Amino acid sequence: MRTCLIPIGCLAALALAGCTGGAFVPRGDVGAVVSTAPSRDISLSGVITQKSADRIMDELESHAGPSVTIRLDSPGGDVSAALQIHDQLKRSGKLVVTRVEDEARCMSSCTLIFAAGDQRLAGSRSRFRFHAPLYVGWLPLPGPVVALIEAATRRGIANTYAEASPEFARYLAEPGILALDSRKGLALSGEELAKRGGKFVTGVP
């Protein structure tokens, strides 16, 4: 995924539709208890931008403890920035817990950060949305080039979900769903995602 999105990011900024107006293989047992280990809590709310990615990555680098909890409440935003956070979490060597509390939302590119958790916790009344990427670069490009960029980004997003839960990635690609081929996509509560997501959600907060 990184190999296709880094050059794309050099051409233009990418974001998921509806998120520009405002913010994997699990290591070990995803059910492991982390309450006894010193953990750093980092919150990410609002539209995801490069600035917010830089802040999160700086906080991760300054934390020497064995575990970190990322608390999410975001409508999404910049795909490249979200993937930078995702990749930093996966490379950190820490036990990563991603959390979306009741009434909070994790939509669009926010779900890429959520997918980075070894434990992925969602309140039953939290809200998630999965949908197709939308090119919103400042550089105007021909339609076929935009379609190519969006297709490559879509594959990268699907692969990121598959690393967290192959079953959930297959569910999103089912003929009756095709969430990543639609601007509207698929909206699920935390409770619904826990039932349909093939362990994309591993527990409740």
C-alpha cells in the first residue's frame, strides 16, 4: 500500500469523499489484557490532516512505553495522512489499542487508523463509514488519470482492511455491498460492525 500511495501523494492530496469539509497482521493476541501495562493515551478528533498526522507521530516517537491507546472521533480526511499514522503505529513495536467510544464516529480515512490496532474497540453506539476514495488534489488531472489514482488508492485501502480482518475485507467487496466502489459506501454502528466485521472490531471499550 505504501508503495502505491507515496508517489500518488507527490502528485496530489487524496481524501475520502465527505471528509474534506471540516480531521497488518496483528502482533500477538488481539485479546491480550493491557490494563496492567503503562499506556499512553493519544486522542485524534476532527478532520485528519497532515498537521494532525505529524502531531500523532511526534507523540508516538516521544513515548517509550510498551503500549499506546489511540482514541478516535473523526469524520475522516486526508488518506495519505491517515496511512502515515497507520504505518507508524504498525512499526512502533508497541501494543496498539484503537478505541471509538459510544456516540463517537470513525468514518472514511479514520477507519484506516482504527485498523492499525492490535485491539480494536468500538462502543455499540459508535458510528463507522466505509466508502470509495475521492481525488481532491489541487492539480487538475485528466479523467483517466484521476480514475487510475482512485483505483490504486481503493486497492490500498482494501489491503489495509484485509490485514486487520480478511473476512471483513471480503464482506466489503461482496456484490450486494461493494462499499469501496460507492461514494455513499456503508455506514455501520459499532454494534453492527462487531457482528458483521469478522473481528475487525475485537471488543468494546
